[in-house]
Amino acid sequence: MNFTLDRQGSALARITDTEPDMPWFEGHFEPTPAFENVRPLFERWGALLDQPDLDVEEWEGTSRQVRLLGIRLVPDDGSSIDDFALYVHGDRCRFRYG
């Protein structure tokens, strides 16, 4: 399945060639120019996971910011996923949703 990272009807990125790595998924990440406006937020989100001791409050705060900005995952079937985590590493990403 492929996904679009969407903010209020504007595509921020396309996620293709997804493969399960339960409970995560991995895929090819193709940002649009609009992603640059939120890139620092996603970089911070990913950097928090790289810390030896996860700062849960900061991680949850970053998650809240993503939701408040109206960013969501939209699978090709057109449904909408508001509760997710996404970490970008170059042209690859890892994400999960629940």
C-alpha cells in the first residue's frame, strides 16, 4: 500500500514501496517542496528516538504538534490516519499507526 503525507489537502510527501516490519512499516519517502515547512518537526521527532533515554514528554509534545497542524497519513484507499508516528531518514521512512 502507498500513502500520502497530507496537510489540509496539500501533499507533503508520498510514501511508496511500503513493507511491514511489525509493528512498523518501512517505505520510500518522496517529499514535496511543501514538506520543507515541517521538516524540522519530523527531524526532531526522529532524533528523539535516537536518544539513549527517550524523553517521553517531548516525544508526545512533538506528536501533538503534528496532529495540531492537521498532518495525516492518507492511504491510497482514501481513508485518513490521524494517529501515527513517522521517522524520515533520507529517502526512507519508518512509520506506524494505530
